[in-house]
Amino acid sequence: MTRRLVISRRVVLAGAAATAVSGCSPDVLGLSRSVRVAVSWSGPELRAFHKVLDGLGRLGYPVEVIPLGDDISTAFGARSARRPDIVMLPQPGLVPQRRDDLEKMPSDLADRGRARLWDELLTHEGSTYGLPFKTAHKSAVWYRPSVFREAQVQPPTQWDEWLELNKALSIGGIRPLALGAGDGWVLTDFLENVLLGTAPSAYRALAVASDPRPSRVPEFAAALEQLATMWAAPGALAGGVERSLTQQFPDAVLEVFGHRRAAMVAASDFAEPVIRQFAADPADVGLFTFPAFGAGAAAPVVVGGDVMVLPRPATDDAWDLLHRLATPAAPAPWISSGGFLVDGRTTGYSPELTRLADQLVAPETSLQFDLSDRLGELGGIDGLWRVLTDLLVRVGTRGPDVVPEAVQLALTELAEVEG
């Protein structure tokens, strides 16, 4: 799942000019009703989205952006004048569960929801219920090349090489990994890459199961063991388990590129603006993707993203804004800011994001959508997030001997959640 921090502010935009309305909604003031857009973004991403709205030109209605962070699912509450008109949903796996509450996309846009991976989530019986707005490559690892050169190591091409790389860095007094475990989706992204890389068929089966029970899948247990082994390596985590648990995704990025207390961080493409903003040396930024788990095996690529959906009934203004946001030129300001990928587009990005975009369309890629998203509540904060957090606590930097018991406890805990 792609999650963000919450920023408690609302901004009303009328065309390209931003107008702050304090204490009253535009409806109360007798102005035209705002088109309310619920988003999960904060910080640089939220600012970039405002640039996108500014770039749409003069509109015939105000636009109110509502940052909901991890509470984005509340956007589908009871119908009211304050309910969002458009939801930028970072959990496309919710679309099949919410179809009855959503408008069908018009015929001129419907095909965009039928692209590879998206069609299983966004279409049903010939109708499309959402449009991809922002794609996320969730198998990226950012690192500092200067640290690798100093340690005389190279980015790994196999999982075993990554473990050896971590060991070599630790021996040299360098903490390999910064882990933003304060955001549970960081942990699920890590596990999803391991499972997809080691057992793509099992990953796929869980993704499409009507009643998924990952605790009963041997390949899932094996993936937990692989992941726990990495986390358990002495000296692997910058700041140990304690710092990992308290820092969120942007903090982990800063550990590597701002504070320079770690060599690398697993972070999606949307980490790029944070990296560029805080990197002590802008030239000291490298990227590799999760490696393959065996000779001849395909490297895993986990995909997420944000989709535009319209709760029913939608207003004419909401439809108009949807069409404007769906134009190819609309995201240009965000692309310029960095950290934004468009489904199927491979040009116009930084060199790092171009590599990621190319991998998303490569035919030989082992490409699957975010599993925790497709697992629903089981993959969320009271499910897989909590199980992986507890696993990290039990194994973090404590060595391989603790891994077998910790994995069994994780499977037992997960089984209890499955019911």
C-alpha cells in the first residue's frame, strides 16, 4: 500500500489563483460549490499536486484539496455536502470493494483503466471505475555510490550478493540499510519483493484468491525467512531496531542522503524529490532495483499507484476536473519536480526514473501489483503491517539464530488475523 503522512490543512483554488477561505466553505459564502479532491499526499507531493492544479488554467469552479493521509478510506463516508467529489486513491485494491459507490468512467477515458495490471482492479463487466493518475515503482533501492566505492563493492544483481554486500559494509563500519518501519507499508513492500522474486506463482495466487490465507502458504513462510535473515544480520540497520521503528519513510531517506548514517534505502520512485532536496552531495545518488533470487530468474517489480475515482453521484464540475487531470499534459509540473511516473510513459524523467519507467514496460519483467493492497484489511495496519513490525522487533540485528522461531511466531500471528 502506498501511504503518506497527514498534513492538516485545506486549500481552495479558483483557477490558477489560490484563495484561502477561513472558517467558511465556498457554499456558505454563496460562491460556486467547490470540487473537493481527497488525497493521501503531504509535503513535496502535496505541493507538486497544487502545481498540477495551477497548470490547468482558469476553471469555472473552486477546487478544494483535502489531505487525508492514511485516513484516505474515510473519503467514502456517508453522502454529504462535505464529501469529496474526486478521490486520489493510493489503494487501487479498494476499487472492487467500492464499485457500487463509484461512477463508471466515460468511454473516452475508460481504456486507460484497462492497461496491464490495472484492469483487474479497475474494470468489471466491461465498465471502468477508476483511472491511473500516478504509478509507483516499489522495487527501487537508492544508495550513495561514494560509499560503495569506498567499500569496493557493486550494486547486487542477485539476492545473495545483496546479503554479502550488507555484510561487507557492516564489517567496514558502515550501516547498510535505513528502514522506515514507522510506515508499515515500507515493510510490506520489502516482503512483497522477496515473495515475488522467490515464488511468483504463489504471489499471484494470493493476489487473486477470494479468501487468501498466506500463513498456510509454504512459499510465503520461506519469503518471511529470507526477509528476516536480512533484517537479523548484525549491524544491518542504521540506528538498530529502535530507530527503524520510530522513523517514517522520509526519515529513512534522510538517514542515507542527509545525515549519511546509512548506505542505502529501499524507497519507491516518489522518494526522488526528498533525495534531491536533502542530499548533502547531489551527485552522490545512485539507484538499483531489487535483484533476482537465482540464476535465470526474473527480478521482481512490485507496482502501486494512485487512481482517480468519483464517488456517486458526481457533479458536472467533478467530471470536468477529472477530464482535465486525465490529459497527458496535466502531470507535467509534477514530473518536472521529480518522483512521478505515468503508466506506460518512458520519457521526460530524470535518468533514475527513466530506468524505472523502462522496467515497468519491459516484457520479461516479473511484474505484479502491490499484494498488501489486494489483500484488503489483511494487508493493512492491523494485519500484515503489525505482523511484520513484530517480526522486525524479534529479529532486528540479533543474528540468524533467532529467525526460525520469529518466523513461526509471525505465521501464528498472521493466522489469527486471517480468522
